[in-house]
Amino acid sequence: MADATRSINTAAPAVVCIGVFDGVHRGHRALIDRARIIADDLGIGVSIMTFDPHPMAVLRPESTPKMLAGVNERKELLLAAGADDVYVLNFTEATSQLTPREFVERDVVNQLNARAVVVGKNFWFGHEASGDVQVLTNLGVEYGFEVHSLDIQGDGSTDWSSTNVRRLIAAGEVAQAATILDRYYRLSGIVVHGDERGRELGFPTANVQVAPNRAIPADGVYAGWVTTANLDRLPAAVSIGTNPQFNGQEPRVEAYVLDRSDLDLYDQKLSVDFVAKVRGQAVFADLSGLVAAMNNDVAMTRKLLANR
């Protein structure tokens, strides 16, 4: 628990944004933009407090959402969105037991030296979510920081929320998810050896090993871009699923780089950006039908990427 005695903070004063910020979508960036305006007026920086693991992984593991970005990717996205610093709070059982006052004193004041705090209006914190924006505002008066809260952002028809991004990803609607993210959804992982059936059929694929807690698009074929370890960005047709044509059981993310059979990507990190869905997963009568479909997938991928 936090010590009741306030410590002297040597950190630079900052405007602090608090949240999970999973995916760092347009709604999150609206918070950061507001913080930036306040910080510039005060002549100080913007610090982001995010949590890892997701608090639900500690509070209700069975309800933990699939993540839209790993913690390192989240930090990169937050810094690119305008934050000067990102503080990752290790969310543990002990963290979940902190009262709102203890959390504010220990992390918001003593750790980050907040002069202002920016949160969404649906922000809850402290043991059993006992703190809300009003509680935070009251504590701010006592500890010397202002609180600014924003309504959920959106385009009039869709809320810009991590929940909506996950819903769209799960449905395979990656193009719609990109409108909330303001970028293509990305998965990254190390390329591992697979069955090499794609190579046998003339479409060598990179089997990307993705973290098990990541949100994966619905089974099917997608047009996308892959970025290699040396930052080459290449067009690709991406297959997601268990490969039912060959009675596969294990879900996989496999990327075929268009027109390239010379790449050796094993044991390298590969990032896959999902641009648009080409088709759903299917089983064909024979291998010739599968190859014909794969040729069509490549043609459709080429067309979709050309339009973007």
C-alpha cells in the first residue's frame, strides 16, 4: 500500500493522461491532444500512464480482452502521438487493492508529479473501481492538480473505442478498424517453420508466430503489407486460420509476399499490416481449385493495395 507520508518529487512536472490506451486509436489521441494543449500552456511535458498487463488480467482473467498492441508497440505509438514520456505501471494484485487516494498519491503525484490530469469521462480507478472522475477531481484539489475529462470520441455513427476495434477485427472488418485506429491493424512476431505446403504450391509463406493474447482477424485471406527486420515494406496476401484444406488444427498467420520466392525470413521479426479482407476461409474440392483461388487472392490483393 502507498505510504501515507508524501515524498518529495524530483520528477519534472507534467500533464498526465491515464488509461490502458490499447491500440492508441483516434479516441486516445484526442486525450493526448488535449493534454498537449494544456501542457504547452503551462510550459511542461505530457506523460502517459498505461498499465501492463491489462487490469482485467488480474481482476477477472476469464474476461481479459484480446490486446490490440503489445506494451512496447503501445509505448512507440504513444510517443508518436505526442507524449513526451510513457510510464508503464505494472498492474498486480497489490495495485488492484490501492484506494483511489493511495493510487493518486503514489503514482499520479509522487511518481509523475502531475500538474493536470486528462482522462475519459468513463474513467474508473482504485480498489473495486471506487474512484471516478469526480473523486479524481476532489483529490486533485487536495494534491494540487486540475482534472480534465473528455467524452467518448467518435464520428457520429461509431465510437472510437478499443472495444469497437476488437469487434471489427474479430469480424474480419480490418478496413473499418483502420478508420478508428487511423492506421492499419498490425500483428508482429518471429517467422517460424511451418508445413511448407505453400511453397509446394508455388506460394511460399512466412508463418508468423503471434503472441497468444493478441486480437487476431477472423479466418480468411487479407491484402496487406509486411515489414521485414531491415524495414523493407512489401505487398502480401495474408492467410489466417487452421488451414482446413489439410485438416489443420492450429490457427496460423501466414503471409505470402507477392512475386517473391527468394526471401529467407526464418527467425526474423515480421510485422503484418492488414489493409482489407479478400475472402473468408474455404475448403476446395481439390488442389487445383485451391491453387486457382490462391491465384485469385493474389490478383485481388494486388488490386486492393494499388487502391491504397
